[in-house]
Amino acid sequence: MVQKNHGMSEDTKSIITVLLLIFVYPIGLILAPKWAKWPKW
């Protein structure tokens, strides 16, 4: 069974989210909990 990946990988999403948190803080802060699959504390 072949799985097709439509979209970006989780690693790519994490890298983009971290860069947004550094350079464009408000957008990164909003995007982080919604987009990245990071464990919640």
C-alpha cells in the first residue's frame, strides 16, 4: 500500500514555525499551536 504525502512534512512545518517565531513573532505565535504537531505541556 503506497501512501501519498500531499503537503509538507512535519519537519518542514517545524522549521517554518521556528523561523516565524524568530523573525515574525506574532504570526509564529498564532501558527505554532495550530500547525505544528508539537507536544503540549
